[in-house]
Amino acid sequence: MRAQGAGTYSHAAVTRRATATVLAALLLLTGCEEEDRQATSAVTGSAQLERPRAGAPDAGIAQGHGADVALGSTSRESFAFVGRVDPADSTVTILDDRTGRRGSVEVTSTGEFRARVTGLRTGINRFLLKASKPDHADWTLEVRIVREPRQPVESEARRGRVEVPAVDRTVPEARLRVERGEDTIETFSRSAAARATARLGEELRVTAVTRDPDGGAVRARVSIRERSSCLNVVSGRRATRLTLRYFPPAQIARAKVPPGVLLPRVESRSVRLRFTGERCSGRWVPDRVLVQLWADATNAHEMESSSAPVRLMLRE
């Protein structure tokens, strides 16, 4: 009888332990699901502004193009719009992309908000609208507000500005200028490529220019492809390092500007560069660096062109 009782006790204990194990597994699974829900939580939002249709992406980016931009227009120095966020207690901010200045945002208990920005310049003004909440992914939206002059005057043409037409069938002209001390190298859309040599560490001033006298220039970009040949001072082996850079950086946002807006006929971007072979580090030293520079031009209708490249070989 005692042996039978002991056996019964052992079976009950095993049953309790199995039940406890199952409960622990269920609690762990529930906790994991809760963590997954928290990890995937995100703030959502909307703004009562015009949204452009998706189009060809910038710099080869294929996803989400045009879906993260909202457009507004005004002839005044200030602009206000409304929207909504969820969860309703999210923090909403709007920031001037050029100056870093914050606009004012009022959010109600139900998640409706009113954003207002001031100090608008004539032309395109870019802002970043952001809603955030702890343990949630942020919601962001690029807002472009175009300030139009109250009364366009004929002198705009003399000031180097043009009204964006409804239709534009001409591509912009892209020009590149590379300055090395007193020497200057220039290429443009229909020219031949140029070659030159330079010293590692030598300062270069590189300027990309976009010209579009009838459609308006929107963006000028300096593009760089740097290929460093590195030598291992211990083993004697060689390796190649490749770097691509853009000024300003490539972006998903569209460059299209609505008709009637006044834009400059010429847009430019200048950067100062030094190529030192910094990709070769540690026991690797630069043997030679090959750099290819070119300019990318974009107009108000998102038509693009590139200049012929300038190819530089840099050595000590």
C-alpha cells in the first residue's frame, strides 16, 4: 500500500510540474507577443495638404517615391495647415530644413493638430513634420510650401528668374567646374570628358551648375566616385576601395514644382574636397586614388541631365 501511495504521489507531482511548465510557456509566449506588438507599434498621421503622385525615383531609389511629400502654396509670409495623429498623445513638431527653426504645433486631446510656420521665402520652403511617442516608431512627412510673389513683375527675368511653365520639353544643362589653385577644368552636358592629375590631400573646389532658362532650375548636385588602390606595407598585397558620394545626398523626395512658381534660371552647389586615400587605413597605405567627378542637373519638371566627367589621378 505504501508503495502504491508513493507511486500515486509521484504521478501527481509529475502532472503538476507538466501543468506548470505549460503555463510558463503560455505566459512566455504571451509576453513575446506583447513585446512584438510593442516593437511594431508606430505613430500614424495625415495632413490636409496636396500629395504628389508617385514618379520616377531620384538616384535609383525604387520604393516609396513621392509618397512622403506634401505640398502647400501661399503668397504670404506664414502658412498653417491641419492634420491628425494616432495615438492622440503623440508629440508633433515641424522643423525648417534650411534654418532648423521650429514652427508652432497645437495638438488636441483627440489627435487633431494645427501647424503653423513663418518666415517663408519666395520659392520652395522645405519642412520636416514629425510625430513621436515613446516605444513607437516615428511618423515623418516632408512638407514643401511654395511662397509665390503677390504681384509678379517683368523685372523677374532681369533678376534671373523664370515662371515654371505647364509643359517643358527641354532638359536642363549640367556644368561642372573643378578649381585647383589657379587652374580650372570645366565640362558640360555635351562636352568630352576631361583628365588631370593632382596630389593627394590637395584642396579642390568643385561646383555643379544647373541651367534652365525656360523651365527653372531646381537642383544641382556634385557626384563623386572615388577608387583607392591600397598597398599593404607588410605583405605587399594590393586591394581596392570604392566610395560613392553626393552633395547634396540622394533623396526619395520629388523635385517637381507646380506651374506658375518663380524659380531661378541657374542653380549651383559648391563643395571643397580633399582626397587623401583615407579608405586605406592601418597597414594599408594609398598607392594611387582615381576620382571621377560629374554634375547632375534637375529642373522643375524633374527632367535631368549630367555633365561629362572630370577624371583625376591623385598621387603623393
